[in-house]
Amino acid sequence: MLLYRGASWLVGAALGPFASGDMAERLVRDVKGGGAQGQETSTIWLHGASVGELTSARPVIEELAARTTIIVTANTTTGRGIARDWGMNARLAPLDTPQALSRFLQRYKPRVAVTLENELWPNRSAMLESAGIRQIVIGARMSERSARRWAKLPLLIRPILQRIDGLSPQDLGSADRFIALGLPEDRLLPRIQLKLLGPAGSKPGEWPESRGRTILAASTHPGEDGPILDAFMSARRHVPGLRLILAPRHPARADDIAALMAARGLAPARRSDGGDETATVLLADTLGEMNRWYDAAAICITCGSLVPKGGHTPWEPAAHKCAILHGPHVSNFSEDYALLHAVGGAEILASDAGKTLTRLASDPVAASQMGQRAHDLLKSRAGAAAPLVSRILDAAGIAASPNDADIRDVKGTAS
């Protein structure tokens, strides 16, 4: 740790005189960079690496921001930008040098530092402890590979973990690995998967009467539209009134898809021309309306999986209680799909896809039960944000309920 601190101090000293722009912001030598020069006290410092981490934690961030002042930091300009788009006071994170961290803590004086997922830094950890700032990590993940690497550096990782006041792991395996590396077991908080908070908290709209006879092909890629159209045509010979909503990943492909439909004798309505889910075949060639299509269809084919694209998330259709079908290429979400299969919330779309569509469309009760199982798994896997928000507010000395005294001292008495 002494070697790391010394080397990082030299880096900070070398970079400081020449820093400008984003580097000046990371060294906390900027004049504005998220606020005016000088002290800008924020009760909570929340840090996420970039857009993905911050977006997944948005429900937590907005709940905290509604209760107190927060400063959001990211390692990337895109992460900083999206937080600012949400109306947050945001800036680039300080580099892990003693000088930058000292200036940052003097400027913002947070009571609690909240870290998303896996951003663990030695100087940050030590200086937060020295300043008496509580440290909480939420949605933390420790893979077996990362655990093996950290195990070779026990003098670095163990002190970092022992300074943490509360850590919410993504899963049981991560919890076990953090404890093995030195996290005191009594610091564990309820498990949470940040990336699932958004879908788990979404509220489906009204379902049309035709939902049980409607199939959604969500975010199709080239090479998927033809087989899906063929499977739909096969199934509709056995299921009167069967409908299809086909939503391409890239609406610029809409004309090509329309030609594939016309070649099969289908005359699609196009969303860009005002068509909607009442059409027998809807080409959903617009952006930003996927939630509407999930509500309109009881059966969802998650695409990017019939061709080797790695598949798209199953959790958005699960939030709307869709029965989930997918192809063999789901490497992007292999664990998620395996869990859905284990509870009967998803099926692979086999070579004879028409039979699978026929079976589910002919049995709306079975499709509904399948969608309910997917939804229940989503809820259980996501965890709940409210207990973690309460824990963070409590660590900051803020009453969990706005009806209580807002500020408390560390013993819990009103100040």
C-alpha cells in the first residue's frame, strides 16, 4: 500500500502542472467541472464507472437525490453526460491519487461514498476512512477469475474490504468470494442486481383482448426475419386470428423486411404510417415503443439469438409477463436464460418453430403461466432498492422517512 500510495502521489505531482480539460477535472484542478470553484458540499458521493452502471442504478440515484444533495461521478465523459441529463450534479471521478482525492473531499465533504459494482480503489478507500466517510458498495460482483487475481494481493484487497461499512452483492457466489477475500460477514447487505431494477420496477400498461393471440419478434437482426415470418405463417394456419408484431433492431431495414413480407403474401401495416397492434401483421419500424409491443403480445421472441449476435435481454419482456422464446445464440445473457429455463419461463425456439408458436398461441393459459414465471424470477433476482436506499440514508444521518426528522447525528438522535 505504501508503494502504491507513493507511486500514485508521483503520478499526481507529474500530471498536475500540465493538466487541462477533462484531465484537470479528474485531478480536481478545474474551476467548474460540475459546479463552481470551492466547496460544494454534497451529503452523498455516488460513483459508477460509466453509462451502464449509472443507468442500471438510476432508481437508486433518483431516490437519493430526492432526499438529499448528491454528487455523481463517472470515469467517462458519457457517464458524466447521462447523469447531467438526469439533472444531477455530476463530474468526472477524481483519479486515485492522494492530491486529487484530497481536493475532491475538501470540495464536496460527503458523509457517505456509494460505489456501484466493482470500483474499488486503494487510495480512495484509505482516505475515505481517514476522513470518517462511510463506504457502501451496491450491486457488487466478484467473479471467480477476479477473486483469484485479488487473492494474490491480500495486503491490498483485505484492507479495502475491511473498511467497507456495507456491501450488497449481486449474487451468492460473489458474497462468498468477497468474504473469502476479507469482507467481514456482518457487513453484507441484501443482494441486488442493479441492471434488473429498471425492468423489475416497470409498470405494464393495459393488455388488449387480442394479446393471447399476438406474437412479438423483438429487435430482429438480418437473417432472423425470414424464419420468423415462415414460423408465423405456419402457426396461423392452426390458430385463427393469430397476429404478429415484428420490430427490427434497426428501423432502417424496414423496407427490406416489408419486401420479405410481400414475397410471402403478407401486407403489413407500418407503424411509421400510423399502423398499430390491431393489425394482423405490424411492422414496428419506429423507436421508443417496445414497452407498448410487450404489452400487446403474450409471446415474445427475443431476437439477436436466431443468428450469432449473442441475444438481447430477456428481462424487459419478463417485466411484461411475456412467454419468452429465443434461438440458440444467447451468450450475452447465458446465465439469465438458463435460470429462466429452470423455472419454465423461457423456451428455445427449435428448428420447427411453427409448432412451438402454434402450441403456445393455442394455449393462452400455458403462455400466461410461462410469462408469470418469468416475471416472478425477475422480481426475485432484482432484489429491492428501498432497503438499500434506507441504509445509505441512515449512514448519512438522514431519516429513512421524510416524515421523520431529516437530519440525525450518528447515534440516531435528532440534531
